[in-house]
Amino acid sequence: MRFARIWWPESLRGRLLAVYGLSMALSALAIGTLVLLIIEPFDSYAMQKGLANAARDMARWVQFDAQGRPSGFSEHRIPGWMLRSFGEEFQLRITDGQGEVAFSPGAERGALSPAGRGFDPGLQVFSYMHQGVSMHAATAAVDHGGQTWYLQIAASDRLAEWLRQAFGLPALRNGMVMVGVIFLAAFLAATHWALQRMLKPLRLAAEQAQRITPQTLHARLQAPELPREFQPMVHAFNHVLDRLEAGFRNQQEFLAMAAHELKTPLALLRAQIEMEPPQTRNPHLLQDVDHMARQVQQLLHLAEASEQHQYRIAEVEAAGVVREACAYMARASEYSRIQVVSEIDPATRLWRADRGALFILLKNLIENAIQHSPAGSTVTVRAHAQGFAVMDQGCGVAGADLDQIFKRFWRSQERRDVGAGLGLSICQEIAHVHGWSIEARPGKARPGEAPGPEESTGLEVHVRFDGERL
């Protein structure tokens, strides 16, 4: 037998509020049912208790004449017309110790007493029949001038029933509904506020966890105000970060160590090849060795770029580092007859960056542009105060591949170079460590140029400092 799945809110706060609200509704239902079950016997008890309290209160308001006999009540407390208007449904007597009536608002002169019994001043509450109507009575003593008088009041059942049906039950029902709604609203509002305050440290811990990246694996969650039940989860998450950081660091150290160890054998291999006579030397061996050396160097740069603690952030002269990178790559582009030019905004003065990492970022972007530019074209580096861009006039990149070019070892089908596909990944790593944004866009035609329908305007890679973190 399968039961329908109970719907629960997704958030912990929503679930707690739902539980509290359901509990309050069930409690109100139980209380309402209990009130309906006990209201009739409770009415009888409440009426007798109320009459006893009323008798004691009225006893304080009795007035006496000059002879010390009861003559009525204080008009400020109980007006005379009220006593005369109750008629048969309400009776009042003031008697002496023998039951002789000293004051009565009506014509009846006998003391109130249960059926078959005489006047008994010791009966504080009792019931009796009066002209076929059940009456409830109470007695209270009044001391005055050394003499004790007894105040007796009685009310009929049918008066109490009429008052209950006409006023009591509607007032009780409306009062319970109103009080329940107000209490539930106030309770849920207070609970919502309390839960929001209580769960705030958990939300802050989640925000801390979202800010942890491969470059900031050294960070740990700090949530001292979290409830004790959530502390094991935070400690477990921090232990996971410890293991991840250790594994990531071992991987980076292995990568850097392997790159360093490979550089020396490759240098020796190149020297041995160059020592052979040109007639017997394989012309492709030096190209293969240079390709392997370049891959090793890129792996080393990638390992270094991933280590945030190695960065030394300082004020860097923008024009100097841009011109240095352009001049360095200009020598490498002479073979392809590609010109590397820089356009620097005069307002550009200083950038905050690690100078070595910034140089590698610029060099890799320019090198990538050179590799994809046709002979005789121009690679432009345009710098401004908020960042820089490297633009080429090559074949460009398909729109579907723009998000792929920064992935490690990714190579498009049209690539003609022998690179390993790590250059742009290194650029992205350096940009992210600095808190910069890096984006590849299709190139735009320059003023005065009108590319044909089959021509491409190349690729532009933009680096912006908007999200600078370091």
C-alpha cells in the first residue's frame, strides 16, 4: 500500500514554519473540540462560581439605615432599577442569622434555601426550584455594627442558557477565532524572524563556500555562530578542503617538477642534434625538440599560474609592460611577416598586477594571435585604464567555439600550428587569479576597411579589470 507523498517546502526555514503552523492548527482544533465537550458542565460550575464571587462583591456595596438594617445598595455600584427589572429570573435577599429578610427588591420575603431545607447561612452555593425553574444561588456574609447579615443572590438556568446562546457562545467562538488568528500570525511572524536570524550563519557559510575556487583552496569556512547540529557538517567540509588542497598541491608540484626535470634532457638532446654534421642531421628533429620544449615550458607556466601565493601584486607601468611584450613577440613574428603594434590610451598609467604573470598573459595572447594571422597582417594590442585587448586579422573562431578556446588542450579543426593548446588556458588562469575577466569576441572591421562576404575580421580577446580581487 502506497501513501501519497506529503509536500514539504525545500528550505529548512519553510519546513520549520510549516511544522509550527500545522502544530498550531492542530492545537487550536483540539482546544476547540475540548471546549465544545466541556462547555455545558463548565457553564454550571462557572455560574455557581460566578454567583459566589458576585455575592462577595455585592456584600461590600450594601447600605444600611440609621437603625443599622440593610436598606439597599450603593447607587453608584448597583442602580435600583437594575434590581427591580430582573423579575423572576434573578432574586436577591439580605437576611439576618435566623433567615428573616431585611431587604428584598421584590415582594417575596422568604429567605432562599434548597428544597426541603430551611435557611442555612453556611451554604455558600446551592440550587433550588422556583416556580418550576431551576435556580442557582450563593450566600455571602456582611458584617456591620457588630451584627452579621447574609446577602443571597440567585439566577435561573434559563437566563444563563439564554445569555450563553445569545451572547456567550458567539462571543466565545468569535473571540477564539480572533485570538487564534492574531496569535498564529504573531507566532509565525516571530518564528520567521527568529529562524531567519538563527539560519543567517548557515547562509553566510554557504556564501563562503561559493567563494572557494581552485586558487583559494586554502580558505576555510568560519561559522562560529552556527547551531551545534551544523558544526559537524562545517568541520567535514573543511576536512574535504584539506584533502583537496593537499591533492591539488601535490599535482601542481608534480607538474612543476616534471617540467623542470624535462628541460635539461631536452636541452642536452638539442645540443647533441646540433653537434651532428648537417649532411646527416634529420631536419625535423630540432623542430620536434623545440615543440616538446615549448610544451614543457607551458606546463611549467600553467603550474606557476595556478599558485596564487606566488603572485606579487604591485603597481605596474602599463605602457612599459605592453611595449615589452610587443617587442619580445615582434622578433618571433618576423618569420611570418606579421607586424605587432600597440595602441595605448594616454590616460593609462598604472595597473595593479604581478608583472611577470602579466607579461606571460600578454605574450601568450600575442603569440596566439600571430599563429592565427595571415602573412602581412597586423596584430594590435590596445590598452586602456580598465584593461586591454589583443586583436588579429586571422580567420577567426566559430561562434560555437568561442567558449571552448580557453579549455586546456583544446584545438580547433582549423589549427595549423603545433601548439599544445595550453596558451589561452594559462591566460585564463592568470586573469582569474587577479580577479579579472577574459573574453573572446569576433573581430570588428576597422574604419575604412570593408571585408567581403567571405572574409573574416579575426578574433579579439578582451581582459577587463572590473572584478579585480588582488
